[in-house]
Amino acid sequence: MLDHYRQHLHITERFYIEKRIALGDSNREISRKLNRPHSTINNEIKRGTITQVRIENGKKIYYKIYDAYAAHGFYLSNRSRCVKGYKLTRVCKFIEYAVNKIRNDKWSPDAVVGYVLVQGLFTKEEVVSAKTIYNYIDLKIIDLDNFDLLRKISFKKRKKNPRQNKMIFGKSIDLRPEIINSREEFGHWEIDTMIGIKDKNEPVLLTLTERKTRFELIIKIAGKTDFHVREALEPLMVSAHAQSIFKSITSDNGLEFASLADAVRSVAEVYFTHPYSSWERGTNENHNGIIRRFIPKGIPISTITDEVIRGEQHLDE
């Protein structure tokens, strides 16, 4: 059943309305099946009803019919007019910049907004939010569509009902202090590995994301094993400022992290997510998705240079 809390009707709902009218359903029956208010369906059918003509016995017969395509066209037109003209004029240079970055450089709307504000390329009054860019794309107000977005994320509250048929190597994420969950303190990281191709002799990328700042560490390691993970982490744990940089690390239950607690002993606390619950280290998951834009799956990590990993060079250069 479609979500009745969504404010606007979707095109698929309009097609459903057209079909049910043709089958003889009443407006009230349609509203009940779509879980929508009766008034919403009444108003939609009234707005989307058009006059058509057919020829019978040489005479023009006019009749009214609800048309889903026409209704959706009216909706998009009205939504476009709802966007204040002065606002689009005020942000048009930013929109042009954002369209170029999203389409050609494969940036996300969030990355574009954050970058221009940090670099001072536009003032806050000349910029719209990432959410507004997504809305403009959905409403066809700007020259982009969802195919230009390599990673469009919808945030959904997921039920915690994990399968319990996988070993947990240490402290559960349930024991993680609230100071870590709230992202108020620097030094709390999430960790994962990324493969290029399925080959046990191939290097992999070890990724660490700091929860507060979203700072990212990417390390090429020789293999997806706990030995190689430990080999990469132990030198970081003996640096002079290790205890202030690494206070905790949250990991999944992959076998490559079986020795994670030993690798960071006396420096950082280690917490493990529930089995099959990758969203519990969602910051790192999101960053891994961004990395995939530049280092797609299927390309051997052994062919990736340090310059590409550091972001100083594109893969095809």
C-alpha cells in the first residue's frame, strides 16, 4: 500500500486512479484503496479530467475522462510555477555550477553545496540546499534527472531484527557510549574493506571514516585478511597522538576484523555491529559509495595508483 503520508500523488497513483475509474470504482473506493483522503482523490480527478471528442455517425461527441498523463502534466506545471521566480534568478549561477559538477564530475548535491560554502564561491543567499536540488531534479525544474545521481540515498528507519547466525568478535554496538552515538567528540571511527575483484591475491582498500568530521582514511593493503588489517593499523596506533586521534572503532563482523581489538589494544575501544546490519556504520558505508564513483567494483585494486587513492588524479588519466 502506498504511503498516505506522502504529500503529493505519484504518477503511479495517477495511473491507478485512471484504471479504477475505467473499472467503475467510486472516488471513495479509490481513496480507500490508495489510503488517501477522499478530498485528495476528488480534487485530483477534478483537476485531471479533460474533454475529448470522438466521431459517431458523422457527428462530434464530446465527453470527459480522467487522464493520468494530463493530470501529471498539470501537476508538474503547477509545481514549477510555485517556485518563486526571484529565488531561481538569485541562485541561477549556483544552479549552473551545480549541474556541471553533478553531471560531469559526478559530485553529489551535498558535496556541491558543502564545497561552494567552504570555499566561499557563493554566499548562503546565492545557494539552495542539497534537498532543494533533489526536489528541483524530481520536478524537472533544472536540467538534470535521477540518472545523473550515481548515489541517491533514501534514509529509512530500519527495524533491528538481525539474524543471529554469525559470530561477533567483541563488544556489541549496543554497549557503545552515547558520546559516540551523538557525534559530539572527535576520535570515533568506522572501518570497512573494499575489494576490486574477487581474488584472494588482490590488494583491497581499508577505509576508516571519522564520525564527527567525516574525515576519511584510505589505505591499500595486500589482502582481505585480519593479518593485513592488523599490519596496516598497528603503525597508526604507536604514533605520538594515537590516543587522541583513535578513541573508538566500529566494525562489522567480517573475518578480516577478527583481530581488530588486538591491533588497536590500549589505544581505542572496538565495537561490532549486529550481524547483517551494515547501516549501523552508515557514515563509512556512505563514503564507500562515494569512493565507488571513482574506483568502481570490477577494477583490480592492484592497478589503482596512490595518486588516485589520494584523489589527486582520476582513474582514466
